[in-house]
Amino acid sequence: MKSILITGIGGDFAQSCARVVMNMDEDIRILGCDIDVSNNGGLFCENVFKVPKADEDDYISELESLINLHNIDLVLVCTEHEMLKLSASKSSNELILKKQLGYFKSSWRIGYDKLETMRWLSKHDLNTLHYELFCNNITSKARVILKRGDRLILKPR
């Protein structure tokens, strides 16, 4: 049996990844971690473990401890802050880098920006929500508007 650790399991992207893994015809144990274990991430994995925020000093050592303690074969990093921390950290442990799926600076650049993610998915004929870029003239902060049916979701870019 393989063991996968999905980070940020309380978030929608991590939960979508967990659903994909659950639907595979493989014997896979899914574990999750998040900065808050009181979310619904436990519905998508066997156990949820609390980890520090990615910008805290002990984040990498805590992640490494989880990998060792639970014999993790693969890590799916599913939050932008963790992707940024691991891609920017020269001291990231080799253990994490070897077990992390998709550790490529080019994929990090796409995945860190929601608009770029949507554009990349569309370019590769992968089904996405309809999206538009919205800029608030008062704060000049760019947002991405996702549309599903009659519902709109406003997300930071």
C-alpha cells in the first residue's frame, strides 16, 4: 500500500486532488495536513495532522517528520504558500523534494497565480470554470472571478 500526504487538505484544491486519488484503482492510504485541523479535510483522508504555516521556521522540519513517521511515499503540495516556501527554500530537505509531486519551478509559477492556472488548464483543453480578471479601482488588487452556473466566486489572484 502506498501512502500519500496531501497538504492544505482543508482547501478546495487539496480536496479535489484527494477525490482524484480516491477514485484511482489503487490501494492508496491518503493522509492530510493543514494549519487548522477543525476543517472538513478529514472527510477526504484517513487522518489530518496539524502543521505550522509555511512561513514559520519549523514548517519544513514538521513536514519532514510527518513523512518519516508515516512512511509517506508521495507528497502533494496543494497550497500556494507551501509551494512558494518549498520552491524558494535552498535548505528544503532532499527527502521532501524527492517525494513531492510536481516540484518544478515552471509548474509553481503557473499554480501560484489562479488566473495563470485557469489559462494553462484551458490551453490544454482541461475543463475549467469560466473566469474573468477583475481589478478593484479603489485598492488596485487583481481578483479572479470564477463562474459556475449562476454563482460567482471572487478569489484573490
